[in-house]
Amino acid sequence: MTHQYQSHIVWTGNRGEGTSGYRSYDRTWDIAVEGKPLIHCSNDPLLGGDPAKMKTPKI
């Protein structure tokens, strides 16, 4: 049996300047799945991320 799930990653780090400079944007994004709560994510704090948000897993 095959199961398919669709999700979207939405970058939320734009502070109005896009990626014009290294410190001009947040390292944050949301994972969106229809019918489920958003998952707010961020890079590791050592890379400028928000420590209060879920981080990218180590692979």
C-alpha cells in the first residue's frame, strides 16, 4: 500500500531586504501540512538561528 503526503516549506526569514546581506534575514521557515499545525523551524543558533524553534536535524 502506498501513502502520499504533501508538505510545503515556507521561508519566513525575510525582514524586507531578502538575502541582501548575511545579517539581513532570519534563518527561519515553517513546514506546512494541510490540516496540521505549522511547525516553526530555524537553523542551529551557532548559524544565526532562533534557539526557541525546532532545528534542522543532524543527518
